[in-house]
Amino acid sequence: MKIYLCISIDVEPDCSKNWLYSTPLAFKGISDGIGKMLHPLFKQFGLEPTYLINNVVLEDDESVALLGV
């Protein structure tokens, strides 16, 4: 029997404690959380996640480059 694993990640800018976008707008969760922590893990196990990206992330050049959008 084959086992399948689907990984989807909701990608958004950093938020305040009230779940509002940080001021100034920041993307450290993407650069550190995905770029430095998750990408190496996915590569190690040959996994390909699906990123659910909002328009604010698509307007950030560094996030777009990191996510390969």
C-alpha cells in the first residue's frame, strides 16, 4: 500500500499579537521559518510542499524569490 503525504503551508507576512500585519511590514517568518528551517527539511526527505500565498507576499520580491513563485 502506498502512503501519500500532502503538505500545504499558509504563507502570510508577520503579524502582531492581535493578528494584524506587523508595522512595518515584515517577512521574517518566511525567510527564517521556511527558508532556513523548512526548505532544508523538505529537501532532506524529498518533499514538495504547496504554498498558499496571499497578494501581500507576492508583492515582496525576497519572498517570491525564496518560494520560487
